[in-house]
Amino acid sequence: MEIQELKTIEEMLPHLSVLQELYPKLDLESYERMLQAMIPNNYGQIALFSEGKCIAISGYWLGTKLWCGSYLELDNVIVCEAARGTGAGKLIQQYLEEKAVQLNCTLMALDAYTNNFKAHRFYYNQGYAPKGFHFIKILNEKGLT
């Protein structure tokens, strides 16, 4: 398996089908529009390939907050159903952790849906622990992917 950093919209768009495993309603036009807004704001992606086929993707954000300083936030770690249990998620997490260390980040963060118990177990096993609650207030339900 090989990890590649995807830095441009042109490199990210061909792997939409992986994202659609989590967001089946996400279409190419919407995805491109979102990437145009996200990339200039410290968003990046990595993709994991096996035999030339993309089997997993993770977005990530680089930022700084008052409470923690520099951080790397994992965003939408998606492993294709057929590749689950192969260590793909662990490879992605390790790669991004090495990147965070190289960038002198104080911590890594992520959100996992409250009902995604498999993800909770996985991230606990990778050394993550909850720090608080991520509260949301939906203002436009039609805008959700």
C-alpha cells in the first residue's frame, strides 16, 4: 500500500467515489465547489492506494487555536468497505501523526459520529481520547451532505 498527498483539486476529484461511501449524495460539482473553498484554508488530503486503486482517503486541516496552539485535525477518514480490516486506517493515522510531529503540532484532533462505535474503538486504540463535546446547531438541513 502506498500513501500519496493530494494537493490540488485535480488530484482530489478522481477519488470522489471513496467519499461517496460515507456521503452518497455528494456530487462532483458540489465536491469541487467545497474544495475550492477549503484548500486555501489549510485543507489537504492523503489517499491510500493498493495496486493502483484508491482504497482510503483522509482530509486534514492545519490550524492554530488559543487553547492548544498548532494542531492537525483529521477530517473524514474513509476506508472503502472492501479494504476495512487491512490496516488501512492505521496507516493513514500514522502518516498524519508523523506529518503533525514534523509540523510541530501540539496535538491531533478529530470528530467521530456519536453512533460510530467502531471508529470510537479504533481511535481509542490509537491513543485518542475525548476532550469535550463538539456541539452543532443545524441552520440549513438541505445544505448537509
